[in-house]
Amino acid sequence: MNSIAILDLGTNTFQLLIANIIDNAPVVIFQESIAVKLGEEGIEKGYITEAALDRGLLAIKQFKKSIDYYQVDLVRAVATSALRTAGNGAEFLKKIRLETGIKPEIITGEREAELIYHGVRAAINMADEKCLIIDIGGGSVEFVICNGEAVFWKKSYDIGAARLMKQFHHLDPISKADINKLNLYLESTLSMLKTQIETLKPKLLIGSAGAFETFAALINPQFEVSFENPEFIIDLRDFAIVSDFILKSTHEERVRNTAIIPVRVDMIVMATLIIKYVLNQFEFKGLKMSTYSLKEGLLFEYLKKNTQ
């Protein structure tokens, strides 16, 4: 095998990574991310609207052109929260297979957390230090307590930014009442996470791509997502300043801020509140961001299994 394409079909965004395999190591030659908003207007009701399905299929067809252009040998595609929980998710994947030949696999939340761990472990040298990885998607949030050698606990919760936005973001800027309601909801929903953190005592918080890339861009205007430099240190004081701005900002103010990509303009509010909740509840000595996430995890896992 000389080349591989990895597709991550997320709730907000579909992502493509194409890499050549040289001396058992990946050399990324193409990446693309397309905002599809699969969860828009339907995620809380358990289905994906026709308009969202059309956007998703169009994105896959665009990816297929790149896959064909680079004459990729192997294609691996995984679908996550929105397609996992939607009543019409399987029907959509069948349509993708028929119209593009690409065969996505719907993965469980546990499997998603596992792949995120593989991606983050390739980006950040955790060694034997216990860390909490958090990956905030549109449909789900994954938590992994781990070190560089092993996963001690992992869980996926259906509390992604798109789902929470429908429930808790009613005013612009978000009201203190809604923030309080969300915190109470997180308190009751994440009781198992609380128990595991108190038992295992991770000291470093690692954010996996997504919203954390927006925080990095807000802190450092020169920040760019890079496969070659996948680690970014986020000073907790800088995060406090950025999160304060986000929570006080209006939709229009966020739209005007070029560090916030359009698909995250509103969902970044929910992502901020999830991270603030975790930081306020537990004591972490630092916060890092990994630009590697699920798709890189799938890539590195595949290489480890198949290029020994």
C-alpha cells in the first residue's frame, strides 16, 4: 500500500486526510474539511434533515474527486455521533456507498474515544503522566483518562455542542440563567467522569482539535493547524481571557472575528462552557491542545497494525 485516505464524518464537519506511506510513516499530501452541519434542525429529534443529507453527500462527492485524483490505494471512512443516533443514518450511508463507492462504518462512542486517544498519543508525549483528553464534537463529547502507555477509562457522552445549543443557548449573548442550567445538567450527566477523575487523578488536560483550534487561534493569531507541529500549549490564564470574551460576545461579534470559523461561531459557546466546567470542577496543572484527533488516530492505528 502506497497511500491511504481517511474520512471522518462528524456531526458538524466532514474531514478528509490523504497520506502517502513512506518507510512505514505517513506523509500528508492533502487535507480538506467541509462544514455540513448534519445535526442542524434534526439532531435533537433523532433524524437528519434532507437538506443536511444533501450537504453531506455533496461533501463526500467532493472528497471522492480528490481521492481519485491522488489515486489512493485504500479508503477508510468512519461516521460518528449524528449518524450513530439518527434513525435515517444507515440509509444515508447506503446512499454514499451506491453513489461514490465509499463504505463508511458507523463507530460506537467507545471506539471513537479509542481512536481519539491514538491520535492524541501520536501528537503529545504523555509518557507516564496521567492526562484527561477531551474531544468536543457537535453530537458527542469523548473523555479519556490515560497516559502514553494505556487508557484507564474512556466514555462518550451525547452532549455535543450542537445538541446542547438547542437546549441551553436561548439569548444573545448567552444568559447567566442558561449557563447555570447547563452547569447543573453537566453536574448530573458527568457524575461518572467526576468519580473517575477523583480516583485516577489526571493532572494535564488535553483538548483534541476542533474547538481547541479556535481557542489557539484566538490566543495566537499566527496559529495554524499543522500535521508537522501537532502540539499547542494553552496557558490557563489565556484561556480564561478568551472564554470570558466568548461568553460575553454576541453572534455578530463572533462572526466578525476571523479566528472563529463559520461552523463554530455559535457552537464555540457550548464548547467553552464544557471546558470551563471541567476546569472549575477539577484541578489541572496545565492545558494542551493536540491538532491530531480521530482521523489521525485511525491513520496511526492502521499503520501500526499493517506495516510491522
